[in-house]
Amino acid sequence: RILILDYGSQYTQLIARRVREAGVYCEILPWDVDPAMISNFNARGVILSGGPESVTASNAPTLPQAVLAADVPVLGICYGMQLLAQSLGGTVEGGHTQEFGYAEIRARGHTALLRDIEDRVNDEGHGLLDVWMSHGDRVTALPDGFKLMASTADVPIAGMADAERNIYGVQFHPEVTHTAQGQRILGRFLHDICGCGSAWTPGNIIHDATARVREQVGQDKVLLALSGGVDSSVVAALLHKAIGDQLVCVFVDNGLLRLNEGDQVMKTFADHLGVNVIRVNAQERFMAALAGESDPEAKRKIIGRLFIEVFDEEAAKLSDVKWLAQGTIYPDVIESAGASTGKAHVIKSHHNVGGLPEQMKLKLVEPLRELFKDEVRRLGLELGLPRESVFRHPFPGPGLAVRMLGEVDPQAADTLRVADDIFISELRAAGLYDQVSQAFAVWLPVKSVGVTGDGRRYAPVIALRAVETIDFMTARWAHLPYEFLDKVSRRIVNEIEGVSRVVYDVSGKPPATIEWE
Ligand code: XMP
């Protein structure tokens, strides 16, 4: 396994994903973690990430002794390379103009890292690579024992190597896809230089995870709040494979789900996979609790609280449950741990079961804790979950309650469900579903006038929202084809009596959020 030391680059998680794609297990630790954790990690190799700081600054993040003491191959990327250069006796200078974007480097094939890796060859027979650069500082003198490995017209030292000690540095970012040969370069480091195999595959991950869960829980029963979302679905399938009927899932239908969603979840898990699922039909309880409330945050709180109540009641009916399973994934763990605070144990708040484990004296099982979302999806497919549920858009815990502006109304919910279903099924039919990151309909409590064949209609408005985003922190509205929007709009107004018109949301995030509430 490989250790990635994080110096704060926006690309650190990407490095980890690329390493995993190469079939090698890795973990990210903050650079200032307790050095004992670095030594005890027993890495086959260490990657130092990039970072926003300058190594020339007085309080800049440093290279822990434990890294070189481990005597395994090291690859420094960007800040990581500068740090290696400075720590080993080279020099780094700041104050150069920021270089950002594509660069063409001349690769020196004398080192194991770049040998025979090139995009093309120039007239003099030198290998050239298109790479992605993003840096201000640069290495101006190599440390003793290092050879020049790559250079660009502007950056004379864009890569360095000490083949003897297996220490490498690259100023460019092999982890981003703009660096065409990036995955090959990382693969070279992982497989040839560090000697790692490619055993990190969905089949092996499932094999190891099921063995671990069996050992962890023994004959005990495990409870899971199944929402139908990707993470909890994969946990359900994985635990079912590991412990069969010892897994009990509780699926709460709060009346705020999408069209036929409850039946779909039961079909997939209970009928198709044979998972033990208890369906709780709590629609009326949720509607009653939400009656008269129009504030978005208050609605969220009511739903969260009631969910715990309902889930708790179901759990109390079951005897000898000792564990609670959760779909926590690796980005949740990294993000909540943050740099330098170590690994905090997180409970995913939107699972709405925070507080439950302590209250019910349950121990946690989190079989996806080490996995990235794309790995979770691959596992889901391998475990036999349908493609639609594995690649489905995210759906908020409070469900349609935050897509019906103002007071929640059961009739409006029915209207919204049908409109949403028309939009989503048309997206699927047009092959557009996978091209947008999230899409849904919103019910607006505003009446507008319309004309239909036989008269006047005075009814609410449906807004359509579709966004493209990587991280859901920023998003651009999806530029869906006019003909497509036209078709969806016609269908909604024609097929649903309670809708007078359809509008399309053309706001980005920021300033607008993805949801309307
Ligand atoms: P916003 O609206 O904040 O949404 O731009 C970003 C992402 O978060 C989802 N979202 C929620 N998910 N509980 C959830 O589980 C919530 O209360 C909630 N609010 C927003 C939203 O669907 C989008 O994917």
C-alpha cells in the first residue's frame, strides 16, 4: 500500500483515486500527522502532494523525517518536489510568475519513472510530454545525487530523480487527466518502482470487506437504515453477501420520495436480492408533523427528528441487534478529519441517524469507509445492483419537502412526483440523464393562468432544474436542448391538470443553490 501525504492541494483526493485505479490501495494522511503513524503505515512508497504554500516561507509545511527514514520510494508532486529539493540540499526560489495550464516538457528517459513514456519525439529524438502545471515557485538547483528528469522552455528543472535512493520529483501534475500520460507515469511509480501489484479490484475489495465484517460482527444482528441512495444500497448488498439474514434493513417511506420509489427499493432489495427489509409506511405521520410549517430549515429539522423516532421504534421491536451499519465513504472521513486533527469518527448527518448509535448502544459497521464514490459504484455493480440505482443522481434526505416551496401538501407532492417522473424519464430516454449531475422538478406555490382546449386554467407552476457539477459546491445549469425542454414542458402541462406552466431554472451555483430551499 501507498501513503499519500497531504500538503493541501485541491488534487490530493485525485491522486488517491488514480492510485486506486491502478489497482493499488492507498490512504491520505495530513503532512503533520503523528510521525509514528507514518512509520507504522508500512507503505511500499510515499507520494507527497502539491499544496498552496511556498516552501520558502518561514512557517511552510515540512517533510517529516519518518518519510525518508522509511527507506521506500518517494514521489513528490509540485509542492512535494520543491519540498524534497529543499530538504535534501537543493534550492527553491519563489517570485516567479505563476505558471498554470498546459506545458510541453522534454522528458529525460534515463530514469525509471519516465523511460519510454512520451507523447511524441522532437527532431533531436527527445521525448516530449504534454503536462498540466500549476505552480509559482520552482527548483533552481538540484540536490546532491539527483539528475535532471524533465524540463520545459520556462522551467529548467521540471523533474528530478535520484535513482539510487528511488526519490523522484515532478513539477507537473500526473494525477490530472490533462496530463495525457499521467496514469502511466503513476503506474510506473507504483508497479515498477514501488513493486506494488494490482490487487485492489472490486472482486478483491468485496472479498476482503465481507471477511472483515464477518469477523467484526460474528453472529450478531446488524441494523441498516436503507434509503435507496447509492451508499446505503451498496452497504445493504455487501452486508447481505457477508452475513445474510443477520442484516435487517429498515426503509422508511416518509411520503416525500419520488414516484414509485418505495416499491422500487422493495423490489430491488427484498424481491431481487433477498435482503431482509422492513418497510415502514410513515407517510401520514410525516405529513401531519409538517403541516403548517413553511420554513425550509424547520422542515428539515422536523423530518430529521421524526426519522430518528420512527427508526428507533422499529429498532426497539428487534431483539439482539448490536450493530448499526452506515454508508460513510472515504471523502466523508477525509473531509471531517481535516488537516492535522487526525481521523475523527464521523457520522453522516444526512443519514439522519446521528445520535442513534450512542442512544441505542450500538456499535458501528462502516464497510465503505475506505472507498471513493466511483469505487462504491463499481462494487455495487459487482454485487448485482441495477445500473440505475448505482448511477442515480443524489436525492436529499428531506426529499420532496424541500422541492415544494413553503408548506408541504400531500396533493402537491403527488403533482410534483408525476412532473418529476416525466422529466427524469425523458432525460433517460434522450440519453441525457448521465450527462447531468442532478435533475429534478420543483413545485411552486404560485398560481398562473393558462388556457387549455376547453377553457382557462389557474394553477401552480413547475420549475425544472438540471445542473452539471463535480463536487456539488459549485454548479452550472445544464444547457439542455430546447427541443428536449419543449417536449418535457408539453408533457407536464398536458398530462397534469394541476399545473399551468413550466419554467426552466437558469441559475448557477453560486449565487443560487442547487435545491430551491
Ligand atoms: P444545495 O442546494 O446546497 O445542494 O446547492 C447541494 C447538494 O446537497 C443536496 N442537499 C441535501 N442533501 N439533506 C441532504 O441529504 C439536505 O437537507 C440537503 N439539502 C441539499 C442537494 O440535493 C445537492 O445534491
